[in-house]
Amino acid sequence: MANAREQLHLFFTNPVLLSCIFSWFSSQIIKTLIKLFSRKVHSVGELFDLMLWRTGSMPSSHSALVATLCTTIAFRSGVGSDVFILSLGFLLVTVRDAVGVRRANGIQARLLNSIGRMLAEKGIMDFKPIKEVQGHTPAEVAIGCLLGFFIGLAFSVLA
């Protein structure tokens, strides 16, 4: 039993895990503050939803998290390690998805919803809107990556 408890302790105190959690939470807080100060938050429920779950906007929390992961693994395991190469691949796929695939899907969904609403208003068909997943602009992803890199750097140097 002590071994399992010890493993749990090692897991929850792992600097890589802690830096990733801190990075994700920091980017969500920054995103929330930007929305709050630009008066785009209209209720307490929307505030908590934005802080915990909502995607899109500045900075990209996904990009920040994987940049932190990649940075801390580089410091702990070295840039020649297999686990670093895995984290770098994960970073590249995540960034490509955030700025490419998810953004394109969101634009297409917005257009489909617009067409659907127009057809419904003309009585041509019934329409139920589809979810518009927000991707990121290249700037949102870049800022997320920079935030993640510096958080990973701080955790690696200071821990």
C-alpha cells in the first residue's frame, strides 16, 4: 500500500504535470480576463464556463499546455530523448489542429448555420443549428506557445 501511495505522491508532485496544469489554468485565466475587460462576459455562469471549458480566443490554452509539456520534457529528459520527440510531435499536431482544422471547421459551421437560418426564415426547411467549434488565429496559437514555453522554462529552472 505504501508503494501505491508513494506512486500517487510522485504523480501529483511531478513538475511536468504541475507545469502543464499551471499553464492551462493561466491561459484560461488570461482569456477570461481579456473577455471580462472587453465586456464580453454577461453572467457568472458564462464567466465560469469561460474560465474552465470554453475554447478559442487569446491565448490558446491547448497550445500553452503542449508547449509547456514539450519544454519541461526537454529540460528533464533532453532534446534527444524519445519522450521529447513524442511531445514535440504532440505539440505540432495540436498547433496544426488549433490553427487549421478546428478553425476551418468553425468557419464552415458558422456559414452552414447562416445558410440554415436563411432557409428556415423562408420556410424552405426546419433548421437546428450545429455547434460552431472555435479554432484559433495564428496569433492566438503563437501567444499560447510563448506563454507555455516561458511557464515550462520557469518550472524547469526554478523546480
